[in-house]
Amino acid sequence: MMTVNKFIYRCTDCGNEIDSMEAVYLCPSCSAANVPGAPPRGVLKVIYDYEMIRESVDGFDGLKDEEFISLLPLSGTASLPPLRTGNTPLYRHNILDGKQLPFNLYLKDDSQNPTWSFKDRASAIVSARAREKGLETIIAASTGNAGSSLAGICASQRQKAIIVVPESAPLAKLTQIVMYGATLVPVKGTYDEAFDLSVKATEECGWYNRNTAYNPLTIEGKKTAAFELFGQLGQRVPDRIFIPAGDGVILSGVYKGFEDLMRVGITNKMPVIVAVQSEKSDNLVRNIRQEEFTVISSTTIADSISVDIPRNFRMARRFIREYDGETLAVSDEDILHASSVLAAGTGLFAEPAAAAAYAGFLSYYRDGRLEAGTSDVVMLTGSGLKDPRAVSSRINMPAPVYPTIDNLLKMVQ
């Protein structure tokens, strides 16, 4: 009996469609023209039979009852990891600077995923697809989060993970990778060089590749955050979402999730999505409206969004232009300040990349750009414990004292 694929791949550049049951990465035609130092052409988008889904599923609750499997590139839920991925909390906070906010602020805390980051959403789908196809080894390049995510998810699925990282990756994330039993390959070079090495290994060894943008299923995993937001907000689309951007895959994933809901008739609204980067790694937002792509070497403290060549630049740019998205670059000082304000004010300790999104929100708030009565979401994509070294300049650790009540009272005055 012939198995029929439930989706096709469509090239975001030329529109070429590929119907394949095998592992597919980039469009063969467009990727042939790729050159070093530029974002790749030929990134693929997963397309479903939206009309059939519209007719067969009774609204959003019907999709949710099926765990969104109709809009995921899997044959069923049995191949998904046993670890709870997604379904992360959405907190409402209405006080800032001691004042009542005139709008609704929501914080989506994806540090509650199994390996403490948003990347688990993508790793879960890639791992499940590999399991369905009998692929036992998965490789990825990472600055840390994607690698620790894949390592943890693969450990739960009894799959082999190989993680290639730049030597500058934070120790906490490397510790996770090693503890999960993955093969860690630190390279003397940048994330982009680690990425290229992992692709070469895929070509020569046949290992399944999880790299963001390169594997189109990573976007399918990350779009699940859009489904959750829609449900958690009472089947409403928020007015604005602040998202940290590196390669542009989380950004594209959230866009894709809401776009899928639009295509099956669940909603007719797209939120305004704000892509936030560090001024010291702004190669995505700086180039969105330029004719020629230029690269500035990244030096930001926010390692998870420190990217010279955004691999999903072309898809992210298309989404931002089509749906009137917004972009913003904030300073590393703004990111550290946002991290402190967020932690002290809400009890949520976010890594610098996640705090960048909150810094973007704070910038809009200070400039009076958030209208009263709107619903505004900040995506907090990773735990601050991923890289405590990054916030060391903000920490004044007290010296120990003798255990007397007088000494205690001196410290709390």
C-alpha cells in the first residue's frame, strides 16, 4: 500500500513544490546559487491541504483535541517525545514601575520546556519525524540552546545526538549537552562555521540534520507557540508579540502558526510581530529593508541570538513585509537592564536572548507606542540559568557575616 505524504514543501524563493517522504532541506534549484557570507536561498515552507483540514476539523477546539496533529508534519502523536514539550505558562502582568498598565501585558514563559528553552518545540518535531522514518542519528549546530534541546529530547527518545558548537558557547549549555549523553564537538570558530560543518557531515554521513531554517520542520515545531497563545487568550489573536531574533526561525514559526490558523478559517487576524535584536548582532533587522545584504560581526552577550548570517533571513523578511511586522535593535545594556527588571518585577529569570524581547517591550512602553486596551505578548524563550555568567555585572553578591541578628538587620536595612 502506497503511503501518501500529508504535506508538501514549497520554496520561499522560487515557489517550487517538492512532494517527498524523504528528508528534504533546501530547494535544489535555489540552493545551487548559494554563496558563502550570504543568507541561503531555497529555504522551504511546509504546506498542508488547508481546505481539507477546514472541512474535517470543527474549529479551533477540534484542532486542539487532536493536539494540532492536522497541522503538524507527523502521521500521529505516538512518535512525539515522552517529555512534556510546549503548553508553557502565559502570565498576565499589569504593574510596571509601580503603576497600573493601560494595556494587557502577557509573558509566555518557554523556560518551562524540558531543557528550559523554546528550542524544545523544534527538537520535538524533528525527533518525532526522525523516529517515524527510522533515522537514529541527528546532528545540529548550535550556540547552545538548540544543542542542549536536541540532546535532551534525543535522550528521551533513545536517539543519538551530535552537537557542533562554537568554542564560545556558554558552559551551562555545554554541561547540559554532555549530561544528556550527546556527542559534543566544539569547534575553533563561529556558529556559522559550526553550521557549515554540520551540513557537510549530513551530506557525507547521511545523518538527519536539525539545523534551524535548514530543516523546514524546525519552523513547524516553533509555530506551536502561536496555537497555544491563541488558545490561552480565549481564542483571540494578540495585538502585538515581541520576539527575540537571531536566525529568524522563531519569528517565522510564530508567523507560520497564525498563518496556518488563518488558512483553515480559525481567524482572519495576524498580530503585529516585533523582531528584536541586539545592536551588536542586528544582521537580520538591519538588512530587512536594504537591497544588498551586509554582515557585521556579532559581539552581543545574548549568545542565542548572536548570528552573523541569519539562515532564515529570506523567509523572515517575506513574513515581515507581507504582514507589516516591525523591527527593533536594543543595546546590550538595555538587555541586561530588562533582565533585572523582569526578574525583580515578575519572578521570571530570562537569559539575555529572551530578555532582549522584554527590552523591546520596554522600549515601546517608554515611547508610548502601546495603545490602551491592547494585548501585548513577550516571548521569553529561555531560562537565565542557561548563562548566569552573562548577568554577572548585575549581581552584587554579599560577603558572609557571623550569624547574629545585628548583622542580619544591617544587611536588610
